[in-house]
Amino acid sequence: LPCSSDRFRALICKLLPLSCLWEQFACGAHVERAHRRLFFASRRLHSRWTALYRKAFQFGKYSRWVCEQEFEDANFVWRLLFAVRILQVSAPPSYRENLKRLRRTSAAAVANAEGGAADEVDSREEEEKNRAYVYDPANSTSTQWWWDQLDGIGVVDKSAYLSLHVLQATLGAEELEAELVQHLGEWWGGAERTKLLPRLFDVGEMAALAEFVLCTDGAVCRQRLEALFWDCDGIVCRGVEACAHGHFVEFPATKDWADALHRRQRPPLLNLLMLGETAHEARMDSE
């Protein structure tokens, strides 16, 4: 980052978890604008995070963990968003191919419906089947999914698995910072490390994600936040180790449970990738 942006980079590092890593790797253009977006997203979230606000999540099957852990502040949300960024940057190519295929079929279904297809009912049903092409609360794990459309969502390599490890630790209210600093500072990204690290620590992308999830018309969007909670627990409750492609020595639990992905973990995995991509596209549209 240019020297003139150092002050705003320091302010961003204070807002985000893993400040020491952001200080080391933070990059991206428009850092002053990114700080402003992050600051307002953080302020809105923390001002709303009251006991009464948390109580609204207690009736959701996959969101009640927020109440059970009794998070007194909303800092854990930033860890969830950072996990989304890790997955977005390091997801297997098959994930992106699956998402592109869903978007193509969804667009075709919408076009058919708007063009007055002969069988209007079939067009609506097809559109409903393929609605998983933009991140929306309706696409949370409560949605009826069509498993044969998610064949590209499978086990992940070690770099992408780190995102799921972060989710598991966050939902369990476990301390994780020192471990994350070690993983991201030493091996994460593998042979593509020099390319992936700048993408992961792009302040503009993190700001766009936070703004997309937390801010709508000047307020915290409870529906998007709840959808994020649902998707995270939809993966974690069935064991993140099952999502690992083999045994990773850095994560001992994968030794006995790897390569056992449950089909009901596929929709929320796709949703988290979709969330990151949709936030990125919103950023591109606004710049």
C-alpha cells in the first residue's frame, strides 16, 4: 500500500481479527474507502448486538448456537467472515464450476419464464430448482436443495480446509488466533501462496463482504446474518473433518474422519462460496 495509506491500514488492522497478519499482508486499492466501509459496518453491528437482538436467533435450528454460546460481543462475526474469505480464495476449481453451472441454468430458466414458455408451470419449477445463483437468506440450509446439481461440491485441500477449521473453532467459542497466525504465516496457500495471500488480505474485498452481510439501507441485515449462521452450523454440525481430502497432519482429527463428506454439507459449502462471490460482484458494480 502507498505510504499515504499507512494510517488507514493501521486503523483497519485494529478493526479486524488477526491484526498482526493484516499488518503484514494487507493490500489493495482504495484503502481509505475500505476503512470507512469497515468502520461503519463494525459500528452498526456492535450497536445492535444486544441480548434482545441475540434472542431472535434462538428458534432457528442452525442459528441457536449463537444464543447457546452467549457471545457478549459480536467479534466472532468477523471470524466467520474471514473464514468465508479463506474459502472463497482457496476453494477447489470444481466449486466455482458448479456455481457457474447453476447460474447458467438459472439464467436460462428465468429467460424461458420471461419469454412465455409453453409450459409456464414447468418454467417456474425449473427456476425454483435453480435459484441457488445469488446469495440470499432463502438459500440457507433450510432451503430444499437438489443434490444432483451439487456434484462439484466435494472434499477440499488443506488450504480451503482451514476455513472450516475456523468455523468449527468459532462456533465452539474456542481461542484460535495463535494457531491461525501460525498456519497463515507458514504454509497456507502452498505453491500458490504468494498469489493467494494478497487476495485473502485484500482490504477492499473484506470491506465488501462485511458491508454486504451487515449493512442494508443503513442497518444490520438480520436475515443475511442469520443465513450466515445457518450455513456455518450446517457444515460444522456434521463434522468439518469429513470435508477434508485426506489426513492433514496439522489437523489430527482428519486422520479418522476425512473423505466422508455428507451430502447435506454441500449446500452450505456452496452458499459460503456464493456469499463471497456475490459480495465481490457487488463491489465491482459499485466501483
